[in-house]
Amino acid sequence: MATQTLQSVPAELTPEQLEEAARHEAEGQAYFDRVMAEDSRIEPRDWMPAAYRKTLIRQISQHAHSEIIGMQPEANWISRAPSLKRKAILMAKVQDEAGHGLYLYSAAETLGQPRDQMMQDLMDGKAKYSSIFNYPARTWADMGAIGWMVDGAAIANQVPLCRASFGPYGRAMVRVCKEESFHQRQGFEILLELSHGTPEQKQMAQEAVNRWYAPALMMFGPPDDDSPNSKQSMAWNIKRFSNDELRNRFVGMMMEQVKVLDLTLPDKDIRFNEETKKWEHGPLDWDEFHEVLKGRGPCNAQRLERRREAHENGTWVREAAAAYARKQAEKESAA
Amino acid sequence: MSPETPAGNVWPIWEVFVRSSRGLSHVHAGSLHAPDAAMALRNARDLYTRRNEGVSIWVVPADAIASSDPDAKGAFFESPQGKDYRHATYYTKSEGVKHL
């Protein structure tokens, strides 16, 4: 539900009003704490700490932006898909990404942040989105690697988010996760067909896997000792597992699946640690991660430019639809 | 019913309810922006039923929905509290009696 109550604060409060406000805060905090302790859900109109609201708006809107920007590397290949079937599949997938963006913007809106504002922040370069989408998709095999590894990493990240303490976010993630599994399987299938094709095709698949491996692992975010917000997010039941836990789990899944593909992962240091019972991987270039996040990746400028262009090109459509709706409403009220 | 379309191009929010198959109620699926009811229905179809999730859709202007006050949920839902006798499970003496 997108409705919410906004309370304006009068300029001057009487002592009684101040006391009343403090009591309201204390009761709200107590209720919120109880919900957290019971691992229950917070809904949009419930009292919540200002920092909880702010964190969620930031996380959900960044997530939405990632879906919207994520349409670009793949949309780029729709016209060059190798068959009509692949073209139809890719179009459905890109359409899903748009849908995921909209589910998530809706969830963020229930916290009081208007969608237009979020979109404007993205276009102004004020908002962040997943660094992965600032890498170029060079060949058709990249469609496979993106589906298998990038969507695979996204799923590993998103499945626990279905249990996020904020109701609308969790519900949006349930919907997203159901749809993502098609994305991952279609990517796997692209790679499988290439890896069992001609030697050139197999090489193309291997090179795509090599290109996307490290960026996909970095999608889980910085290592735990360098992830300042994680602890609070876990205390608020938004995040359920640490970045490294999810990343290690993902590496283990990749290791099994890559055998079926008859390809290899470009990491000699992957091993299963018998003591910790966890998968480990080789070092990742976190300087590169931070550079890309700061806007200095291979495609950042291009991605934002394309987003602004699409928004501007759609202006007349939005204006026409609004004008038509106004005209119809006037006719209706005149009749 | 159609909500006030703002003067600018910010489209109002609509809540979407989807009936997943015949015989079931419409259930809240999410929300979206649209300039009018006809567009809201089309957007809802594209956004919430891409995989045959529905056979019927309702769209309702978000600001047309009245809801109970979340801060008063204790008092508002107080009446059924402690009235276990409204549930079949309250009546234990009939345990073991068939078809009851």
C-alpha cells in the first residue's frame, strides 16, 4: 500500500505537546523493537526509526536503479541475438528487469520517497547502482555469462531479502526471485550450447566467463571488515547473511555448475576450506570496485547518458498521456 | 472513479488487485503510476501478469483507500481479544465425536 501519513511539525510546541511527542516516539520505538525481536514485519505506516527509513530508501532505490540500468547491457544485444527464439527470450528478460525496477520503486515509495525524485537522483548522478552494469557486454556469450553469473549472484543476494523486515521490500523480492530463476537458467543454457559448439564458440563462452567472474563476485559488496553498514542492517533484519558468507556460498555453487558447462573459473585459488567448511576464492581487486562505484568504470557515463536520453525521449508520451487524462476527466465532470 | 490528475506530469499512484484464477478473490499485488484508469489497467497487466498470474485486475486510486490507524491497532482490534469461544477449537468436550 503506497499510502502514508505525513505529519508536519508545528514551529513551536508547548511543553505538553513535546511530552506527547516524546511519549509517541518511545511507544513507537518499543513497538519497533518488539517487531525486530519477534522477527516480524514492519509495514509502511508503522512507526520506524528515521535511520531505518533512510537506510531502506537508499537500499531499495539503489536496487531499483540497478534493475533499470541493468536493462542496457542486454538490450544492446536484442537486435543481434542469433535466432528469433533467443531474441524473444532476451526481450522478455529485459522487460522483466523493467518490471523489477518498478516493483522496487513502488516499495521505496511506501516510505515516502516519490519515484520521480529517485529517478531524478539517478539521472543527476547522485544515486548509486550496482557496479556490475558499468561493464560492457562484448559478445553474445556475455548474455550467457550475465544470466548465469550476474543473475546468479543477484539471486544468491536476493533470496534472503525475501525475509527482509520491511514488508513491501520482502514482497517485491519474492516476485523478483521467482522471475530471476528463468534469467539464470537461460544464461546457463546459452553458455552450455556455446561450450558444446565449435572450438571458437567454446572459447567465446570461456572468455565471457573470465570477464564476468570477478565483477560478479564483487556484486556481494566489500569484504565484511570493510562493510560499515552491514552490522546495522543485520540488526534490523534487513540483511540476513554477511557479504562474505553469501559470496563464499555463491563460489561453491559456481564450482559445481561450471563442470557441467565444461568450462573453468578464472581463479586458481578457489578451494573448500575443510576447517571452516566454506568455499574460498582468490583476491579481488577492490580498488577497481571502488573506482567503478565512484563513476570511473568502463561504461558509467554511457549508461547514465542513455538513461537521460530515454527519459527525455519519453517526455512527450508522458505529457500526452497526462493531457488526455485531464481532458477525459473534464469531459466526465461536464457531462 | 478517477483521481485528480496533477497539473504536472507526475502520474497518481494506483493500487493493483489481481484475481489469480476463477473462484478466488482479488488480492493486492502492488502499486503503479498511471495517468488514468485505462492506462492503470494496461500498466497493471504488463507489470503484474506477465506470466499468466491473473484472469482479472482491479485498479484503485491509492488516495481513495481508507485504512485503519496503525497507531491505534491495539484499541481498534481489541473487541475479539479474549473471545476464544468464537473459535471451534474452544470447544474440547466434543473431541473424538465423529463428523463434529
